[in-house]
Amino acid sequence: MKFFKSVLLMAMSVMIHFSVQSQNNTEPDVIASNQYYVVIGAFAVHDNATNFVKHASSLQLPASYALNTDKNLYYVYVLRTDDREKAVEQAQQVRLEANLTDTWVYHGEILDAHVLTDDNEDKITMTSVPLTNTATEKKLESSTVSVVAPPERKPEAVVDREPVRESASIDEGEGKRFLFHVFRANDGEAVEGDVDAIDVVRSRKIGSYKSNMPVRVAERSDLTDVSFICEVFGYRRAQNTINFQDPLAMDGVSQDSSQNIVVPFELVRLKKGDIAVMYHVYFFKDAAIMRPESNYEVNSLVEMLKENPKYKIKIHGHTNGSAYGKIVYMGKSDNFFSLSNTREGFGSAKELSEERARVIRNFLISTGIEKERMTIKAWGGKRPVHNKNSAKAQENVRVEIEILED
């Protein structure tokens, strides 16, 4: 009898191991958690998440959003449950009936869930819960759930990313009132983006603030020199350093009728020889396929190229390390942000970086940009910005845009 039980246990162990490995032989077993989320979108920008909630609501979906602090992304979801089968069933239904084909099941916990009320104001509906760093994302494929790893590179860690919204409540907050006027140099048009505040003396980030709207910057009596840095893709970096105790002493800084200290940022488009990193373009693991949250930045590149028909660019692809491995390619599909209809192969890190540069070029071509204006360069892991084994190694996985002609 003991022998029979032993054999049975061994057989069950092998079956479980095979089941997990068959989903993706490069991923670890899923860590048990009591929370499953049916996620319909992931966004780096808070306002994009709330807008998508409104869109989902128009489709009669009970959408909410929450912050995944491990990735610094807002997840828009339509179901939170401890029942895995229910989550899978609901996700399949959403994909079919609402035509939201990028819907997936996230297994883990996220912070500060919100819903949007009828008056379009944010409302907290659950208390914060700790994030499980070992949580694994899952993507639906037909009737099963297959493992899909998080992006190879996490977004830059941000403190106080969510800006203070323009409202009466700004007068009730603490800190000095600022308005960061970010605009294009050629026509004065306002440009949306974030401004980072850096304590120069302590070399410490104070926070990130939205452009072109009143915000409050934390104030201390010993705070002196502060650098405000604005980096918007497609433009050269702009920086203003002021004396925080006497900001109006700096040339160009003024005060408006609402007592906001107005700091101007005149953005100049990239010039020949400039190289810009696409910080907010992410790829699925081992894949030459962009994640949905990359949409905004690649469309910013489209806008830049259409604005100046003289631009010619080189798209540089980089990976972390130079190992061979699985490569997931786009199949016969025009969806550059989905794992649907993919095909798998095997190749070098250089080949993966080349395919990722090529998929961005193909996306640009699909929007009407002439192929002759773009070349690609694959580096693999030859040009890392950090040691491939360091804590920041994922930043080696990146795409850069070099301006060849302007």
C-alpha cells in the first residue's frame, strides 16, 4: 500500500511539473495567491488609465483601475476574484464579446483600486494591500492560461508620479505653487509631459509633476538649489535650475495672477546626431512584439516624423546579454501589440534586438512613414548601460532612435 501511494505521488508530481513546463519552459512555477484580475489594459500614464476606464464603461464593463507598483503601471481590470476558473471564463468572454483581444489574467495583488463614478471623479473602493513581487502575469490562449513574463525592462522608478490635479483643492495643499509651462519652440504649442524635481545638494529626487497645470512642490527651509528637468520623447532634454527660496530671481521665471511660479521649458526637436531612448517602449519576454503600453511613445515617434518629412532615423535595438534563446515573432497579423497569431523560433540576442528594431520600423511603415527614411541596427548585448548582472540590468533592454538627417 505504501509503495502504491509513493508511486501515485510521484506520478502526480511529474504531471504537475509537465503541466507548468508545457505552458512556457522558461518560466518558474506560479506562486500561489488568492487574487486574480481580469485585466483589459496597462498604462504608464494615469490619465490614460482613467480614459480607458471610461471607454470600458461605455462598453457596459464594470471597469476599475489599480497601480502595480512592481511595474509602475496602472492596470485597468473588470474582475477581481480568488476563483481562477471564474477569472479565465470572464476573460474569454470579454475578449469575444467586447473585442478586447489583449485581455489577460493577472495573478497577484495590486494597490489602491479605483472606479470611476458617474460624475467622472476618482473614488477609492478598496484599501491598499501588499504587492506580491513573485506574481506572474498570464495571457489567455484559446481555452487555457499560458504564462507570459513581465516586460524585460521595468519603467523608471518614479516617486510621486501622479500629479496634483488642477482643482480648488490645490489651495488646501502644502508646498510651493508652480506651473511648468512646457511648449514647442517653433510654434509655442503646449506639450504634455512630466517635470522631475531634483534636490541638487542632496542629489535626490523630490518628485515628478505634470506640465501646464498648477502643482505643489514640497517645501523645506533647507531646500536651496533645485533642478527641474523635462524629458519628452522627440525633443531635446530641457533643464532649469533655480534657488527654491527665491525662484523669481532666475531669468524667465515669473508669477501668474493665481500666484503660481511659472517656469518655462522651451522644447526643441531632436537634431542630426541626437540619440533618444524610447523609455516607454516595452516588449513581451523573448518577443519582437510590443506590449500595449508602448502605443503612446511609438505614436509620438510617428508624430515627430510626420511633422518633419526631412527626418531620417536609425532604430537601434539592444538586449541584456548575448545568449541564444527562444524568439517570438509576429505572425500574419497587423496587431503590433498582441501575442495573438505569433510564431516561435530560436536565435541570438543580436537577432532578437534586430527583430525588435524591425517591428518598430514596420509599425511606422503601417502609419504611412516611408521605409527609405528608416534603417535599423542590431547590437544585441554589445552596448550595455549597466553590468548585465546588476540590479539595473533590465535598462540594457532598450530601443534608441538616432537622427541621421533633419
